[in-house]
Amino acid sequence: MTIVATGGFAAALAAGAGVHWLVEADGRRTRLPVDRWHGGAEPALAAVLRRCGGPTLDVGCGPGRVTRALVEAGVTAVGVDVSAEAVRLTRARGAVALRGDVFAPLPAEGRWSHVLLIDGNIGIGGDPVGLLRRCRELLGPGGTVLVEVEATGPGLWRGGGHLAYRSTDGVLRRGPSFRWARLDERALPAAAIAAGLAVHDLLAGDGRRFGVLARA
């Protein structure tokens, strides 16, 4: 089998359609919903979007469907992503996006009403507690972190991963390795507490789970 090195999440975004997988170090392979990312905000997110009543930072915004939906609802929203392609696509939808790392300095630190971690973005950096702690720093008084978690899963899993894509010529293309993590619903309260947060509510939609966290 021929394996060719290629880009990571940016390559999946640029492709728009096609089959991409997140491959974890233990061999677990998850198909990425790339087509969903390029569409509009799906009904499963309705309850999450309703919880956003003030300035909202969409971390790992991808092509910007959630950021755009918030703008359409009259909410001030900014997407942030390390991928230039993600930022370009978000701006093309008419939303505001910044290219940057959530762990680096960001605008309006300590003043955001809400910070979003949707579509598995709790895995960013491979340390859910560290990521939630960083999101806590970004919040203003009374702010919330809205985080998507797995309904059932490994509890808290941390390890490596890479993206893979099979092109039309049959070549399996592999992206660079990165640190990744997974978090499920039952492990969320402990992770939140370790980050100085508490779970105030759990939302469900179309088999997906979202935690509403605030300062403990």
C-alpha cells in the first residue's frame, strides 16, 4: 500500500468533500464529518446556540458553520483556528475569524461570555483539563464554556493521532502526527473540577452530548 504524506485538518477542509479519518495511536479510526462541517449548523446544535447570549469565541471553528449561525442569530461571535484555510472559509461565510492558537494570547481575554468547543475540539492539544483551564481564563464574569463530549467512550483518553484520506487514485494520504484527546460524559465533571469549572447543565440532541460549564 502506498502512503503519501499530506496536510492535517486543513487538507480535509480544503477538500470539502471526500472521506477523511482521524486515526489514533491505538489504531482507532473515526470518519470525520467533513460534509457536515461545510454545511449549515445542524439541528443538534440548536440548544447550544440558544445558550449563547453574548460575545462568543468559537475555538477550532473550522469552516465556520457555528460562528455564522451565531452571527445570524444576532450574537457577536468570533471563530479562531490554527488553519488559514479554516479562517478563509469562515470569513467567506460573512463571519469574523482569527488565525491563532487557543493557548496563545487572544483578543478580549477575560471578557468572553461564552467559549465553544464543538465537534470533538475538546481534543485540541491532547489535554482536556489544560484546554478547559485555558477556556476558563478567556471567560468574563458569569461566562460559560460549552463543550461537546462523547455520550459513552473511554472516559478521559490522551494520546497521538493523525489524519488519513484516500484520494481518487487510491493512494492513502497521511497527515502529520499531533497530540489528541477524547472525553466522555461521565468523565466531564472530574475534568471540569480539575480546571476550576463545574458542570451546570448537560444538553442532548441527535445522540450528541454538550456540557455547560461555569466557574466553580
